[in-house]
Amino acid sequence: MAGGRAMNRPGILITGGGGFVGSHLAEGLSALGYPVMALDRRFDAATRSRLAGIRLIEAELTAEALRAAMDESIGIVIHGAALTTPPECLGISEIAHVRDNVTLLIDCLDQAVAWGIGCFIFLSSSGVFAFDEADLLDEAVAPQGTSAYALGKRAGEVIALARPETLVLRLGPLYGPHEESRPTRRFVSPIRQWLDAAQKGMPLVVASPQSRRDWTFLPDLAAAIDRLIRSEARGLMHLTSGEIISDLALAETIAARTPGLVAERADETGPKRVPMVSRRPDLKGFAWTLLERGLHLMSEVRS
């Protein structure tokens, strides 16, 4: 069945295809029948095993590598490669961090335009926001984030949206199997941290109990993006399940799954986060995985 569908579906090049988000997209879109090519500087053994049957290109993400990866089979480019680890942890300046992320996008977009790619998808992030712009962040709220990561993504959105073939997807908090720390994404999600703590029988420490987030089960994104591709969606969109819960309530929910475990507030609380929602109708009726079900699946699978 998938093979039959693949005959009618354009090839997809995914940059950052070895990472948490990119590898899930590669796996999911391939299962939906798309010929997928994943490009990244490194694919670990576990990711290579998961992506068996998908063409993997391991190379530094340079203009030359992108040029070499492009061919006439590619009809869609999903640009997910990015540095999310803070610049101080990488030993580089904030400006260098912004430059590196923007350069990645420009090089990728340049090759996509040169090849006449009809659909360019830029994966942005709720990290563009300062989280004090509004209590609920929809597409009409202007982002004001000033971190190096936020500035790089904000600049990338402006550049990408100048092209009519572009769909910019802001991703919110994501969770799912196979989440691990890596150099370009050093810090894992609170859900992964709390599940790891629960496995060890340790208290679930909540750094920002006042935060409220919109959690999305990462394996859902491939089917959501497939729907957006087929409907030729363009412009800016918040790609989120819209299921919102406070950090404290979520940690308490996870703790309650194991007798004797507790969730406790950190001695020093971190900055408050507020959730994203989407006002666009493109995914109306889409069957997102509910958080309760996603947590159950996460407890069954430990990467």
C-alpha cells in the first residue's frame, strides 16, 4: 500500500534528519509513502536502525552538501536543522549562534529555489516568543523573544516567508520516544526529565510550576504535515495539538502513575511559559494523540 502511494508522492529532503524531530518526521513520512532523504551531520546507531530503508546522508550541513543532496526526485524540502543548545554551552557568541542558524536556512532555501522546489517547509519554534506577549500565543501575536535562538528563528521566518512556496511551522513543546541529549540539542523536554526521574524513583522537580504549555506528541507531526502538504498550506502556522496543562499538574500526573512518587517545586523557579494555539483551520478535526495516551506510550518505550 505504502509503496503504491510513493509512486504518486514527491520526494522529501529533511535537514536535521538525525535529530529528535527530524528523525520522527523521516520515519513517519516514509511510512506514509513518501520517498525520504534525511541529511544530518551525524546519525547514531539507534537512529540508523529506526530509519532503515531511508536514504541517509551524513555530512556537515554546508551549501556544498545541500547542493549534492538535491536531485530531480525532491519535490519538498523540510528544513529542521538548527542549533538549539544555548551559545554559552557551545562556546560561541550569541551573534555566531544567530549567524549559524540563519546561514543554515539561507543555504537550504537557496538550493531549494535553484532546484525549483514547489514546497519549502521551515520548522520554527515557540521559542521565538518572550512568553510575556500574551496569555495565549496565536499566529497574530508578534514574537518578542531576544535570545540567540529566538533571534535566529525570527530572522529565519522573515526570510522564508518572503518566498510564496513556503510554509513556516512553529512547533511548541514536543514529547515522544527516542528523545536523547545531543550536541546541537543538549537539553531534553521536561516530560523526558520527569519520566527519567520516575524510573529512578526520584522526586519530579518542577522548575517552572506556574508555566502552562501546549504539549504535542511528536509522532503525530508526520501525519499532520502530510495533510498540510496535500492541502498546499502556505504561510505561518502554529503546529500544536492545543492540549494545555501546567507544568506542576503534568508532573503530578506523571508522579501519580507510580505509588510513593511526588512532584515538588524547585528551590528557584524558572521563567514562566505560556501556551501556543492555532487560529488556522487547516488541521480541524485532526486526531491528535491525547496526553494521557502519549504518556502511556512513553512509559512503554524508553530509548
